Amino acid sequence: MTMICSICGSSDLSIFCTAEDRLQIRPGVVYEVWCCSACGYGWTEPSPADEELAEFYPPTYLGDFEKVIEEYLSGRLAGTSSWKMETEKAELVEKYVQSGRLLDIGCGEGKFLWSLDPKRWQRVGIDLNQPLIEAARNKIPDLDLHVGTIDDEVLEEEGYDVITFWHALEHIPDPLRALARTARLLRPGGLAFISLPKVESLQAQWFRRHWYAFGDVPRHLHHFSSTSLKLLLSQVGLAFIEEVFFSKAVNFHCWKHSMRSWSRERFRSQLPYILFKPALHLLPLLEALTGRQGVSTLIARKGESRGTLETFSPDSV
Ligand SMILES: [Zn+2]
């Protein structure tokens, strides 16, 4: 049977590289990253079945969440680079919308939601990780947090001004279905922010299996290009507005860890990494000039008039 791209239907597919899970949940398993030459969409093979996914997310996956909550409550989180990554997300959202009801998909312990001003934002988050959600609910009760997925019935249709996916969409088994649900959950004129690593980036092309984002296989089930994500957005009736490259910190982190991995495996030494490290500060400039950034955020809007999506159903695409 001929394989075809699940986004654009092309059969021009090939293996981009192999990759290994940095957490080695299943030691020794080597994954393949397949890519479509027509739209740039990539995916991981073998891809875990839905019932196996939880196994790949140990409680420590996002670090020591109890410590992070404690640091937030004591005020020690403010001023750290980790907190800056959250406040820059809030600044990006507020360039477009300054208040309303915001839903964060894959919210973890809710760190991004904490960075939003509670006087202006009604802050809702959902995540499959029950321990994180419960810990945050107990300690920070003014957030509206839920255990579940974007399909959960607790989420209100046409109930949100903004929906955010901060490095979440590539983890969701059916991204088309998730974006169709996003379109239904947004109020008319509402905005979706989708931030993710891009497979056509200079980082991915240069480092291949050493690229930091590929170390998150098989949790990264999908590896999007701008083109493939825009195709998905158009299929669910969300109008693409803009692609922005705003997180210097996240992008630099990705370059740094990719180069360290390459240096260690290729030369069995940290020395090449140390020698090349100063150049890491110039590479983001090259990315900006070529538009092939490692990490990007795409912003899309739901149509203003009610009923825009009435004719859409996931089965029709
Ligand atoms: Zn394709």
C-alpha cells in the first residue's frame, strides 16, 4: 500500500533522519522521522498507540513541579530565565488581545497562566498530567484548571477569546481534530497561538538526529513545517494571521543543546561545543534572515461572524 502524507496527500515521502528518545523510556529503540517533500510535514515512526502514550511522560518530565510552585508562591521564580520565558509569552498574546478568557492546552502546572494579570484575564488550563494539575489547584486556587484533553466536555464551545498551545500540538495524536475543536471553542474573532519547533528550520536541517526537538521522540508525534500547519489551519476554518519568532531564550536553548549532543557523539568531547559556542549567538540572526527559525509561533483567527464553522466537520477534510 502506498503511504501518503496525512496533511497534503502527497506520496513523495522519505526518512529525514533517525532519532532517539533522550529519556530512553524504551531503551535502545530508534525512531524514524518521516517527512513529506510537498508540504514539509514530518511524523515519528513507530508512533505509540494512544494507550501507550502515558508511559512516555514520567512525573519528572517537566521537572520538579512542586519546587516550581513553591518558588512562584515565595516570589523566588520572578527574575529567573524560566519565568522570563512565560512573561514573554504573555507579552506576545497581549500585543493582540489585552483581556478576556484564555485557555492554555497542555498547561502543566500552569506556569504560563500565572504570568497573566488575573484582573484582566480569566485563566483556564487543561493537561493530562493529574499530579501537576492537582498540586497547582491546591496551591493556586484562582486558576481554572482541569485534567483532560482539548476534547473534554468541561470546555465551553465559543467560550474563549484566546487558546494557546505552547509546544503542545506536536504531542497531540490527532492535530487536525484538536485544531477543529479549537475553532469550535474560540469565540468569533478569537485567536489561537501555536508555538512549536519547525522541521524545516536551519537547526533541524543541520543537526538532524542531534536536533534538540528530535530528542523528544516519540512524545513529538508530529514535526510541523509552516506550510503544513497553515494547511491544517485552513482545513478547520482558522485564518492564518502571522508567524512570529519571538523567543530568543527558547531558540538559543535549542541551539545549545543540539550542539552539545552533536559534539559529544561525533567527537566524544565537549571541546568542539566550547569552541563553537560563541557562534551560537550569531546563528539566530541567520535564522531570522532566512525565515527558517527553530521555534516559531503561528497566530490564527476564527471568523468574526457566528456560524462560520457550521459546515465544517473533521470527517469532511
Ligand atoms: Zn504533505
